[in-house]
Amino acid sequence: TTVFARGTPGGDTALDLVTAGAQLVLDDRPADQPDLWRLDDTAAYRSLVVVAVTVGNVAHGMITLDALEPDCFDDDDVALVRLMAGLLGAAMGVR
């Protein structure tokens, strides 16, 4: 689990994405660009999909999918992650 805090570049980006109920798709992250969200010292992803998990106006978090190679995800992959986020959000809203 990663904790995001306001006032940090990664935190501001993540929290803005979740509160807007948005998605982010990076097809090819340049090797010299700092990671948006570094989970550990081995983070070397090149492709990234991030989708907010929300129910109504309540933000629960996000689902991320990453790959070591560039251009790994197509529109079907993004649609599947969006579907999963919607289902997860709906399930969280039931409890």
C-alpha cells in the first residue's frame, strides 16, 4: 500500500486523479523521467494505466496496471481496468 500526501508531486497527481474520478494512461514513460509513484527501488515501468475507484462522489482509491515494455496497453486493456474499477467501487459501496 502506498500513502499519498498533498504537497508532494506524486501525491498531488494521485489525489487529483482519484477525486476527479479520472484515468491516466502512459504509453511510454521516458527512462529519465521520475516515476509518478515509486513503489520500491526496482520500479522500472514504461507503460502505466491508472483508474480511479469511486462510487458517486466518494473516492475509494485507484487501480494501477503497469508493464516493463512501452506501448503495452490498448483501448481494450484500459476498458477492462475501468470495468474492474467500477465493479470494485460498486462492491465497496454495498458494505
